[in-house]
Amino acid sequence: MKALSTGLVAATLALTGAAQAQDVIKVGVIAPMTGPQAASGQQIMAGAKLYQQLNGTKVGNKTIELIFKDDTGVPDVTRRLAQELIVNDKVAVISGFGLTPLALAVGPVITQAKVPAVIMVAGTSMIVGTSPYFVRVSFTLPQNTAPVAQWAVENGVKSAVSLFSDYGPGLDAAAAFKKRLEAGGGKVMQELKAPLADPDFAPFLQRAKDAKPDALFLFVPAPTAGALMKQVVDRGIPQSGIKVIGPGDVTDDDQLNGMGDGVLGMVTSYNYSAAHDSPENKKFVEEFKKANNGRRPNVIGVGGYDGIHAIYKAIEKNGGNTDGTKLIEAFKGLSWVSPRGPVSIDPETRDIVQNVYVRKVEKKDGELYNVEFKTYENQKDPK
């Protein structure tokens, strides 16, 4: 009888454990928290944690557990971590991806496992199309670049040199800029490709300055922006009469104050600024700084925050059902007011639709900010 009772207790405990396990939905967050792209991973993690801090861990009667993994910015590591999260941790969703190659590395994994993956950063246009289980809450480089190219056309830029990182987003940004500028009657004189790893911008910047264009178009991933802009200022390019423009990665909010007054007046276009004037953003910036020793959020921090929001809303919309095929359907058509403004997930493409703002670097209360002065509403990725 005692053995039978012990068996019943064990069975009861096992059933209780299973019930508790079903009440927890695990979400993997893969980001480069160490290595050259560590600033991206730190912002992703800070944004994701802040969302739970402000909104709790519950969706209905389910508890959302975030599992953070550091891929060090190496695609093979990203792929391995995705496999481990899916097979060992039984996550319902994976997310993060600080660079395009990191997102692409998990495409075959999520397709085979039928597990949704939320892209919080990576910005190459074609990523989402490589797996039916990708959804993006960040941006695409063409989406963010086309408005500054239009501004250049409208402000007398007839010639430009492009300097960009030689990988997917850089190629996308340069192509979008060239297409819009040349459609407006301008000309891209040279396209200079800098290596993504350990770039030395000096020779490229000298070639650009010697060409004497009306504008220098720049793109590098945000963690590299500070190093690039220091060299741009040191070489006196803004003072030489060349307009320095680009997507907002190059005046990254997280690093902007460290770039110095030499970047004052620089014009970029982007989907987020810490200076965005909305009640949602003012609260977000205040709470982010409070939780991160005064650090300013950037577009990557917003991506982490919005990525968790989208996951919560898709699970809620799906009634707590985490079947991957049904869950990816739940992401389609989601819309909400983000700290960056109104956003939605295009049900056809699973890509982000959002406002893109043209901004100018200005000084406010002794700090540098990207101050928005023009809005292009409801921008899709320009295919």
C-alpha cells in the first residue's frame, strides 16, 4: 500500500510539473552580447527586459520566460544556439539577430522546426523571404534610406559618393540611395565598400573628399558608427562643404554624444529617434535610462522592446496556442503604437510597416539628438 501511495504521489507530481510546464512559454533571444557587435546585443537585451518590467510576464494565464543567449556575432554560433533553444529548451519563438548573417543562419532551422523567429535588428530586405517563419519588427535599409535620398534630391544634391559596409544591408542601402538620387537627376560618382570586420575608413574617406561631391552618403552598422563619424569629422569633410547624409545608423543615438559637435547639422532618415516627440517615447526613454544607468535607447533597443510586444500580442491573439504554424499567422496584421510611432506587420510579407523620419543633429539641453523635421508615413520596404 505504501509503494502504491508513493507511486501515486510521484505520478501526481509529474502531472503537476507537466501542467506547470505548459503554463510557461519560453522565448529565446539570441544576440551578440560580446564581441565587436556587443552594443547591439546589450540594447536588444535591455529593450526586451524593459518590456517585461513595464508589462509583466503574463499573457492570459501563461508566463513568458525569456532565455538570453550570446552568439558573439558569429553565424555558426547563432545557428547552434537556435537549434539548442528549439530542441533542448522547447522555445515557442526565437528572436534577436543583431546582423543579417546571423538571421540568415537560422532560416533553415526555423523552417524545419516550424518555429517563428522575430527579427529585432537585421535589416537586409530579402531575409524575411528566406523562411515562412520569419517576421520582422525592425526595419529594412531601403525603407530607411529612400527618404534621405529624396531629401537630397530636393535640396540640390547633384553628385554623391557612397561609402558603406560590404554586406547585405550596406548593399541594400547603397542601391536604394542610388536609385532614388539618380531618378531625381543626380549621379553617384563612386561606390566605396569598406570591410565589415575591422574597417579602416581613412583611405575611403580621403577618396571621397578628393572627388568633391555635393554629398557623402554613409552606411555602417550602428555599433561602428562612432568610429566612422570620428574620422569623418577629423578629416574636415562637413567643413569642406560636402553634405554628410545617410540612414540613421550613422548617427546612432547610443553613441551620438560621443561623436562631438562636428556632426551638428547632419541629416539622416530613420524609423526611430530618442528625441521622437510622443508620450509613448518619452515614457520609454525615461524608463530605459532608469533601468540602464542613464544609457540612451537606440533603434536596436526599440527593436528588442517591440519584438517582445509583438510576441505577447501574437500569443494573446492565438489564445495561448504556441503551435508554430498558427503562431506565425497570428503575427500577420498586428498593429500597435510603438515608442517610434504607429507600426504594423504587413500580412502579405511579414515585414514591418512604419513611419520614417528625416532628422537633423541638433543640441538640446547640452546633448546631441536626432531631431525629426519631416515624416514619411506608413513606409513599406520598397521592393
